[in-house]
Amino acid sequence: MLEFLIHFLKELGIWGLLISNAIEASSLPFPGGMMTLTYGYLLNASMIEMVGFAFLTSGIYTIFSFIPYGIGLKVKDKVERKLKKKKVERVQRWFRKCGSWSIAITRPLGIGNYVSYVSGMSKVKPWIFGALTFVGIFPWTIAMLWIGRNGNIKSVQAILGSIQKYVFLIVVVAVIGSIGYHYYRKRCKIDSKKQVFNTDQT
């Protein structure tokens, strides 16, 4: 199974690296960092090629990070209605003044994608958000590619084993979510029929 996965990723080439980072940037649960590490080994690029790959990958990551940014921008009003508006505005002001650099700093960390939502809610200017996202992810991408390039097949196999676990977990969550959604819809239909029936009786 691992040999097939390695062969498949190798066949995808640079496209596999770009797709995996695009998925992670869009805030879907995906081990983009581990995939970058793996592609560092598989691509076996020179230092100049590595910088080029990192630049291209970071650009794609930055573009797709505007998905959670846009969602945050849209849900801002709903959040303000649920929470006290003054508290939300205070947090937003602090984030715009002091927390903007957290967009770059948190990119290598798991919370980086959540900061994209906060950036949208805080109405950080798109060009600032994009620039800081690129600044944060670019050196991290080069580091992951370089470490992967200097690794060995056993370490890559261990990484791919972890990826398999993630894929399995995603499938399980998707199946449970689908079952839960269908159950919820069924319950809603039953409840609505009961309400109509009770209204007719009255």
C-alpha cells in the first residue's frame, strides 16, 4: 500500500505538492506540512529548484487561504449578534493593531488556518493578509522541502503511514457526518409533519 502511495505521489509531481497545500490553506483537515516534507524527498530538487517550488507553493497557499478569510468576513455580523458587539470590536481593534503579524507567525502552526477566519472577521486589508500569509509560509515551505530532501525512504514511509491515518480519520468523520445529517433531516421532516398535523387539528 505504501509503495503504491509513494508511486502515486511521485507521478503527481509538483501538482501533488500544490494540491495538498491548497487543501490545507482552505482550512480542511489535511496534513499539508507532512505532504510538503514527503515531496521534498520525492522531488529531490536542487536548491534553486527548491526555492522556485517553495515560491509557487506559497503563492497557491496564499490564494487558497482567502477561502477561510472570506468566510470570516461574511460571518462577522452573525458573530457580533451572538456576542456583545463592543467585545468583538475591541478584539478586532487589537488584532488589526497588534495581532496582524500573528498571520505570518502562526502559519507553520496548526492554528494558522483559524487565524485566517479571525483576519476576515477583523477586516484586515486583503493585501496585508495576503502578504503576511506568504511571508509566514514561504520559509516554512523551504525548510520542509529541504528536510524532506535530506531524509530517507524509511522516514518518508513513516510520514505516509501517518497520512494514511489522517485519510482514514477523514473518511470516518465524513461517513458519521453524512449519517448524522440524514438523520437530522429525517427528524426535521417528522417534526414538521407533526406541527402541520397539530395545526390542522386546532
